[in-house]
Amino acid sequence: MSLRLIVSMEAVPGKINDLIEAYRIRCDEVRFEPGCEQYELYQSTERPNQLVLLEKWSDDAVLQNHINVGKANNSSATASLRTGDTSIERYVMD
């Protein structure tokens, strides 16, 4: 059973290009993780500071591994580039 994550975030004013670049690098890395089927960033056409990250993982175990690796590597490099609440929605795909 695949899992889909939809992660919505907003860039600090004036930092949108920095945030996009940070995620371009991150996306290139994560796409090679076992079980990663999609990891793509999109920018809103209506609210240019709003981004959404679409993730798809083959199962919960590989997603949990991705989360653990991120924590171990202290991957909060984008935290200073984001503002407000980052929301994460999780969906199951049969």
C-alpha cells in the first residue's frame, strides 16, 4: 500500500528562491532513497510564497526510514526559510 504526503509550506518574504533551491537539492537526494516513488516541489500560481511538496512512498516502513534519516541528518536546513505552520496530510493509496 503506497502512501501519499502533501506538505504545504510558506516561504519567508524575500526567501522564496532560496527555499525553492534548497528543496531542489533535497529532492535530488531523496528521489534515490529506497521506496521513494515521488518527491516533487510545486509553487502556487495564486500565492507565489506558497509551496507544496508531493511525496509518494511505497510503504510506511520506507517512509519512516526517510523520516529517521532526516532527523539523524538534522535536515531542518529549510526551517529558517519557512514561515507559519507547515501542514502535512497523509493519504493511503491501495
